[in-house]
Amino acid sequence: VDHRADGGDLDGTRILVSAGGTRELIDPVRFIGNRSSGKQGVAVAAAAAARGAKVVLLAANIDDSVLAEVATNPAIRVVPVTSAAELETAALAASPGADVVVMAAAVSDYRVANVSTEKIRKEDRGGDAPTLTLVENPDILVALVRERRPGQVLVGFAAETAEDTDELLDRGRRKLHRKGVDLLAVNAVGWSQGFEASDNTLHILGSAGDVVATASGSKRDTADALIDAIADAIDDARE
Ligand code: CTP
Ligand code: CA
């Protein structure tokens, strides 16, 4: 693979990346999670570091085999997090020191209202299935946009199910405007698409909703394309 832009065009740029999928506890042995493997976000961290950036990677429940790609990279500091609340605390603590924030993590939209301190046991329930009450988690990306420093570049991800590319981009544009980000990387997901897969297609939307790039290939290839778009957005933000 030809990582054509490898080299120092992001020398010294500080990039905060979140990756993986958060988990919300139900009781001491169970959680609600999602299918994000963290591969795309880890690839973004690796691609940024290859171009000279200093990366903080907020890693939500990423398998060691996936993290192996960055574990020994001195330019990447890995900070493990579990729940959306932990990710929020870590992200808001690190963002003032970042020139770019990339929220690639799949964040749980809801958490369990009353986490059971005891394991939920069938024996105690007399054949009654439990009902979980959920409450909405704060939107971390929206909070980061609210707190953004001048010149800071904010990047979101959106994994969407859609009938076709038009619907995918429509959903992406609405999300981009709701969040107020500089770039939104949109990809289609389905039962056997997107998650865990090695290959991906990213449609990268600029702040006006324009498609600045469409990239297909390995998650590293699509990460390189996103880093190109980020490098352009940094230049725009400095003008
Ligand atoms: N995100 C976040 N905090 C949340 C939810 C999402 O920071 N509580 C971020 C994700 O990391 C991603 C972007 O927002 O960068 C879009 O996430 P997505 O789940 O697609 O958006 P939602 O606003 O949660 O909309 P949906 O109902 O489609 O899930
Ligand atoms: Ca969501």
C-alpha cells in the first residue's frame, strides 16, 4: 500500500481521536454495547502519527489485537475508557490541548437508569423478564463544538443504514448541521457491512455539506483520505 502523504505535513499537530464502542452497565456482569471494533479510529490515529502528529487515542473497549497497530508507537498515547460518561470526561479534559478532535467512537446514546448493584437473577424474578429503563447520554461531540478553541478542527463520524448513497449523504448532511462539525465522515453499515470489516468506504463531508472526498479501501486507506481532508481544514481554519 502506498501511503503517499506519509511524512511530516502534520508535524507537531496535536490530534485527539476517540475510537471503539462505549459500554453501559446493566448490572455487575452485563452491559449494553455496540458492534464497533475500533479499527477505523485506530487507523486514523496511526495515519495521523505517520504524518508527524502527536496523538491521544481514547480507546473504548478495543481488542488488544486491534490496538497492537499503535501500542508501541511513541507518538500515540492510548487512554482506555469504558462508558460514555468516562469518554466524555476524558474527551473534555484532553480537548483544550488538541488542534484537532476526531470522534470516531460509537457512543452509547442511552445508559441504564438504575444500574443493579446485584446481578439480576432469574431465581428472584419468578419468570418475569426485567424491563430496562434508559436515559439519554450527553452528546460529547456537541459539547466539544460548544467548547471549541479558535482554529480547532472538529471531526465527526456517522455510521448509517441507508437504501442508497443519496439517502446516506442526506442523513450525513443533516447530522453534520446538527453537530456543527468541520468534517463528517459518513459510512454505510448493515448486518455484514462496516463493522469489524477490514475495508470501508468513507464519504467525507465538508462544513457546507459538500462531499470533499470519497475513499474506498482498507481502513488505513480511508483514514489517510480523512487525514488529507483534516490537513486542508487546518489550513482553512488558519486563514
Ligand atoms: N457522538 C457523541 N456523543 C454521543 C453520540 C454521538 O460524541 N452521545 C458522536 C459520535 O462519536 C460521532 C457523531 O457524534 O462522531 C455521530 O454519532 P451518531 O451516533 O451517528 O449520531 P447521533 O447524534 O447519536 O444520532 P443517531 O440517532 O443517528 O445515533
Ligand atoms: Ca448515536
